[in-house]
Amino acid sequence: MSGKPKVHFQALQIANEQRNAYGLRYNDYERYRKHCYNRTHRLRSTLKMTYGRGRDFKKLPPINLETVKDGHLQLLLFEAERAWAHSQEMHQESLKLAATAKTSKGAAAEAAEKSSSANRKHATRRMRRSIHWATQLLSHCQALYAQGRLSAEDLAQVTAYTLILNGRFLRQRFDFEDALVQLSVARNLLDSLADAAPTSRAQALAVSFADEVGPEIRHCAHELRRDKAYDVDAVVADIAPKHRNTLVPGCDALLAQLGKDTGGAAEERGKLKELLWEDEPVPIRNPELVDVLLKVQEAEEKLVQSRKAEEKGPTAPGAKGEKKAKGVQGARSKRGGVASYDAILLALSEAEDVSRKLVEAHKISGATATAGTRDIQFVHAYIVYQLLSRRVQRDLLLTSTLLHQLHTAQRSHLGRRKVQVDARLYPAIVKLLDSVLQSLEQMRTLTIVDESPELASAVEARLAFTKARRCYYHAWCYAPLKKYAETLALAQHASLNLREARSTLAVTIETDPINDGEPPFYALTLADLDRLEEELALDSTSFKTDWYAYNGGALDAESSKTHKKPLFFDIALNYINLDMDRLQERAGKAPAKPEVVAPVSQQPTEKKSVPSRAKVEQVERAATPEPSAEARGGLSSLLGGWWGRK
């Protein structure tokens, strides 16, 4: 070991980060080429390796290995990246011009063909220049590794990078045999790096570059008419061991050295736990996804630790003190639980954003996944499912917190169901259940849910149960306002949704994937349905009783303020002539007989008599015509039969 400082240089990590950040995610080679130009200019200015000023060209001296830094290696890497990006840009232009030449005629076709040929030659020259810079970088790294100043992992990354550039150049030159050898050895090095990676991010980095090389290996094997050209792993296993020591001196010793200089707590924290879906692993093949999923894993561990701390929390001695301590501890735990869920949701939202961008880039590139494999679209759907499940879990926790206040008020009133609560309580519960419904409906549309019949049935059962709960608490929003018609209508809707949830859940209750999952974000059993059904029946009866006591069950709320005669109240007066004098006499209120006054011959006076009310009504009321015998029947005969008429 030399006493000189070590150099830490990871070529694949730098190239991957810069490509994704500056245009290559969407195949924008021009933008990436300009970025590499600016980066090399800054590095040369920092390292004082410029070519002079103005027209005075100053040739640079060779890099001294005694004073070499990681900046010198980055300069060579970005020079190679710049030339490679320029080559790819010219290659795309040549393909566009070739397509134009096929569709054009005459002089336009000839001009397009010449421009296409010129761009293709320019692309070849820039690719050779890229290989030149990469080979120079590899020679410096090999010298540093021989001095013990560079790790085996860093040297393996630079070697794989150089082999990939060589293989791509040979494939473009239609030299498929040599290209297959170069790419196979590069793929073998990347697989070894992935197996010996100290962190999940390093493993995903090697896997992502290996995935890029895989289609090129398959193309070369197909052009060479190899058997089972579709099996990339078999092709690499057949070719790489034969040629890797020839292309990479001391390759076996280099591979044996991988993974020996790693270890420690930092590497353990960087390990991502295996993600499973239906007892099969979820492949995370992108370093950016690993970074955000590590944040999710850390937030979940904090939530688990907070729950364990709550279970071990001390309680105050004595009955009253114990109840008070439990109440304080419950309030704190719910606040802490919501905060923990917020951290998880933030990390999952970031992971969803990263995976969505990767899906868009995958569609733009036109790449297709191998049949039977789980590609980035599957990973995106899995992350969205986890995000929605955690969101549902958080909303249900908030709902239980609000219901805890209601249950506390009911216990304080000796179990009465109708207690005075905050008017904002039931609307807040309805709003939370709306959020749960939205998450469940979005979850039902995911491809991974749709492809699993049991999971789809479980989600539909929870959808129906949540709708029933929402209608139930929505009915309680109308009850204090004396709107009993709306209240009972919502209660009826709740019973229908509850019946649907029971029919769906009864089929899959034994193998419910959500109840058996980890974590069970929405546990649901038949006992929960029975409990809600019992509460719904009791409250429906109570609502009907209150409505009848309020206005007799009328739909119009103003009807209770005015008196209305019952049906058929005065129909008897239309058919019977009452003797009001006789009735008053029997009641002890016989009217006084009028006195007879002798008539006066000079001027007779008229005496005004006040007729009784019954007589006035008798005079003013028109006589009811007797129905003829021929017209008897229908409604008149029915009513006549009621009142004794024939």
C-alpha cells in the first residue's frame, strides 16, 4: 500500500446521474452534449489545464500520476461523454436524412443522401474520439489501482464503461462477433458489481447499465445466428469466461477483490429490504428509485418504533390517574401517528413522482419489456398502491380519533346515543370518508389490483362498506336540522351499501389479501358489518320516532304550525240535515222563544231576528241533489254506503 491519498472515482454513477439530469432521460443528446462541454470547460479552469487564451494554442503536458486527482479523471470521463453524445446526435440526424431521401425525389433526394452520409461519417469520428478518451481514462485508473490508490470496484466500473463504448462502436460498424465479445464481458463485470454491491443503490446502478447492454447483446447474437439468442444470460455465461482475461488483464483477480473493502453501518443503512408482491420480489432496477424507497423504509421504521414505544409507555398509578394517563397517552400517540404517516406519504409521493418520470422515459424510448417480467410500469403501479394504502390508513386513523370524541361523550351521558356534540364533528367524518373512497376508487383502477381477482373483490367490499359508513354519518348531519326525510333516505342507502359489502366480503373472507397483508391497512370482518348494521337499525328507528313526534311524519316542515281538518271532516253535513234547535235543547242551551207583539196600525216596525248559526248554514248551503237510481255506482255509491244511504 502506498502512502499517497486514495482516489475515489465511480464512473458509472457520475455518468448515470449526469445523463438523467441533463436530457438523456428523453433522448435529448444535444442538451447533454452542451452540458458536457460546459462541464469540461469548468473542470479545465479549475485544474488549470486550459489550452491558452485567444489564438495562442498551448499544448498540455501529460497528466502526472503523482499529483492526479479525481477531477482529472472526471475531465477525461466528460470528454468521452461529450464525444459519445455528439456521435449519437449525428447518428440520429443521419437516420432522419436517410428517411427524407427515401421519400424525396430528384435533387432533394441526392442532397439528403449526401448529408446523411456526411453525418454518419462525422458520428463515426466522434465515436472514435470517445473511445480514445475512455481508453486514456482506463489506463490512468489501472495505474492508480496498481499503486493501491484506487479500489477494485472503481476500476471495474471504468473497465465496463470502456468495454460498452467499444462494443457499441463495433456493433455500429456491423462487426457483430467482436461486439458480442466486448459487450458480454462488460455485462459479466456489471453482474459481478451487482452481486458484490455494498448498498442497494450501487446494485441498482450496475443493474441499470446491464439492462441497457442486454438488448444489444441479443441483437448481436441474433445477427450471428446463435441458438437461443433471446437468452442473454446464457449467451454471457458462454462467452464472457473465455475472453474476459484477454480483454481485461487480471480480470479474475479483480473480480475476486470486489466486495472485500466494504462493510460497516453506513452500508447496512443503505440496504433496501426486499419488496414482495404476491410472494414474488419487486425488481428495483434504478438508483433514483432506491434513494426514495430508502426514505420510505426509514419512515416506516420510525412508525414501528413509535408504536412499540406507545405499547411500553408507563401509566400513572391509581384508577383515576391511570385513566388520565391513558387519555393523555392516547392523544399524544394519535398526533405522533399522524405525523409518522405524513412522513411516509411524503416519501411515497416522491417515489411515485420518480417512477412516473421513468415510465414516461420508457415509453418515449420505445423499449418493450420481456414477457413475464416486471418492468418499470409494474413498479410504478406497486408504489401507487402503497401510497394509496398508507393514505387510507392515515384517514382511518383520523376518523377513529374523531369517533373517540363521540364515544367519550356518549359514555359520559350513561350510554345515550343522542348527545350534544360539536356541529363540525359529523361533516369532518364525512369528509375523511370521502377521501378514503377516492383512494379506494383509484386503487381499484390499478393494473396490479385488476389482475388479482381476490384483491379486486376485497377492494370492492371496502368500497361498499365505506359508502355505507359515509351515508350513515351523513344522515347524522341532517338529524340536528330536523330534516328527517333526508336522514332516513341516507340511512336506507347505507343499508343497501352494507348489504352489497356483506355479499362481496362473504365470498373472500377466508383469503382476504388485505387482512392478511403487511400492513393490513383496512382490516374488515363480518363482525364490523354486523356492528354497523345494528347501529343503523337502532338509529333508523330513533329517526322515525323523532320525525313522528316533530310533525307527524309530514314532508312539509310548515305543516306542524297550522291546524288541518281530518279527512271527511264535514262530509256528513252534505248528506244530513241537522236539527240544531233539538241539539241545543238536549245540550241545555235551548233558544228563547220570541215574544209576540201586537201590530201597530200606524207604522209597523220590523223586528230583526238573529238566526242561529246552524240555520244560516242551512239556508246558505245548496241542497245536495239526490242521485238517480240509474247513475248509482262508483265513488258516490261507495260514500253513500259509508254514511248509511241506499
